[in-house]
Amino acid sequence: MEMVKDKNKSYIFNKGRMVIYLVLGGLLFSSCSIEKRLSTKLNRDFKQSEILKDHHVGFVLYDPVKGVPVFEENGDQYFIPASNTKLFTFYAALKMLGDSIPSLRYIERNDSLIFWGTGDPSFLQSRLKQGNAWQFLKTTNRKLFLASGRHQEPFYGKGWSWDDYNDYYQAEINEFPMMDNLVSVRAKQGKLQILPKSFQACFVVDSGRTQKPFNVLRKSGENSFHYPQGSIPEGFSQEIPYKLSLSTTLTLLSDTLHKPVGLVEMKMPENARTIYNVPKDPLLKAMLQPSDNFIAEQLLLVCSDQLGEELSTEKTIQYVLKTYLSDLPDSAVWVDGSGLSRMNLFTPRDMVVVLDLIYKNVNDRGRLFDLLPAGGKSGTLKNAYPKTDTPFVFGKTGTLSNVHNQSGYILTKKGKLYIYSFMNNNFVAPVSKIRNEIGRIIMGVHEKF
């Protein structure tokens, strides 16, 4: 009887195991079937798209759970990433910076406080609340001295366009940025309101200019701002990069602190203490959602502050590539923090790997998606997708002349998460057509899978 009982148990167990295997097999078949249908659909979308036929297109859709691509189109080919580069900068900041941004390094000697910049873009940044660094300098009773020389690289990134110097998106790079390194100009009661006020004397009417639309033009290489004669349009506003110099930095610091700031030549000692300015996440959000080039460039300098005395974009990039991104499927050509340079070259495969690393590093979907532009809701994806109660696309766009890319995360209606990179180079059609075609294909993934 005991042997029969054991046989019955064995039979029941084996029958149960068979049911489990059948269920798992069915789920696996269903999953494979979904991905096969998805791959087939995407292959058809790309072959039938008239818009995507006349330029260089790359696409990868990646399943982060299985760790495999679902579909690829030129995934191993190189593209100019434009502001998709900021995802690399984002990852660098996640890996190298703590919860708050180091803003000042300093020592105290007798009645003096000597301080060094870290490249912190949040110091008096226009969209962030005032941080600790300004308060620290404002409230000290010691005499203030700025020590310079940590940043020896050019004030522009490699490959930047020299003739964009007057445009808000190309602020110069330095070790002690202030107020976005921009002059803000607004029309108020028929006059120009200029901030910082220190630049008011630098604005002059150019009687020889009558061009329309009305705008302010800074002379290249100097802080001399010219605007045309005549009435100033109501509602006019413009942000213009100012020309960096130590004297300008000292003037701005002294004016905002309402106390003198001197200059001293001194190498930063290893025991210099640190003042942290603002939490990291709000600064990352201020970079990612409006695609702020200034913050991106300066963040790489802040990262290099963790590596020693020198503040160097190139040093940070090489460190991140060697330490955190040595296993990229393709060797990235990465030269700046913002993507302004056309010398940057990434593949769609590289982009999805970095996005996967970001997802795992943050390890909090809600936090990550709050930092990124959301389709139909915020940032540079606000107008790329329809407005819905719950956004389903989160990511980063990248646009230059003849370049438009989009890389990020898709949530499907069935709750599946995919990572994607959709890169477009060398097109002559309007950007809106490329954007709409990206949206159509990504919407198809969301709706049907």
C-alpha cells in the first residue's frame, strides 16, 4: 500500500508539474509571438514609410527584461546625436555626483576666505531656487577672494559653430558660471530691462540698423550689445550669452553679494572644503526637460571636480567611457556635454545601452520619468505626442539642422516597458515631418503591444 500511495503522489506531482510546464510554455510562446508580431510590424513600418526613405535612419527597440533587441534598423551605424548627448551627461552625473551639487571649494586663512569654482551651473541659475553657495559667501564676515585657473580649456566645446555666439543656447563655459552665463533682455514700458544690471551700460542704439524683427546683437569677442533705432516691440524678450572674463565674474559677484571680491592666484589644496549648493535632481530636470546646453556643459566640469584640481570636459568624458561605459557595443565619439558639436557620433545601440544603465542606476521608475520630458505633457516631448492622462513616452530629443533624434522609454497599453532610440540624420524635409513619423511609429508600439 505504501508503494501505491507513493506512486499516486508521484503521479499527482508529475501531473501538476506538467500543468505548470504547459502554462509556462504558453506564456513563453505568447511572449515570443508578441515580439515576433512587433518585429514584423516595425519592419513593415520602416519599409513602407515614404518619409524615412530619403535619409539616414537608425532605430533599435530593446527589451530590458530579456536584455535583447526586439527590432533593429541600422542599429550599429553612427549618427550625430545632437541633444541625445545629454543622456550620456545625465548618466555621468548619476554615477559621479552625490545627492547635491558641489558648488565651491574653499579655505579660511586669518580674516580671508579663498574659494574656487567647481563649474556649478546652479549658482544663481534662473529657474532654480537660490542655493547654499550664495548664502555662504553673502553671510561670511571674512574678506572674499576668488582663486581661478582650474579650467584651462576653450570657452566653447569642440566643433561648436562660432557664428552662434549670440544665441541663448550657446553660452560660454567657465569654472565659475553665474546666472546661466546669459544677459536677459525684456521690453518694459517701451524700454529695455536688462539683467544683470551690470550690463546696462554695455547696451547702445545702433542708428544704422533698421532690421526686422527687432533683436539685440552682441559684438563678437566683447560685451558690447547693439539694438536698432526705433520703438521696442511690446513683449520682446531675448537671452544673449555674455563674453566671459575674470573681471566680469568679479564684477557680477561683487554686485550680487554687495561686497568686494578680490582675485588671488593659488593652487587649490587637497584639504579644501566643499559647499554644496542645490539637490542634484532639480538640476538634472532643469537640464533634461528644456534641453539646457549650459547646464549640460557645466555638469561635466562639476563631475571632473571629483577627479582632482583640473576642471576638464575631456577628462570627464574619458573617465566615464573607460570606467562606466567600456562595454558599449560600439565605440562612442563623445566630445561635449550638450550635443552642440557635430563631432559627436553614437549608434542607436549605444543609446539604448546607456538608457538601460540609467534605468538600472536610478532604480525608481517614478523618479526617472519625472526627470525626463514626457510625451504630451512636459519638456521637448510635450508637443510630440497627444496629451493623455498618463504619459507613455519618456525620453530625450536631439535636434540640429538636418538632424532629429528621439531616445527613451515606451510604456505599452499592456504594461510592457521598452527602450528605444530613433535617429535621423541628413534629411532636408521639415523637422515636423520627421517628428510626426517618429510619433506615428512609437504610437503603434504603445497601442498594439
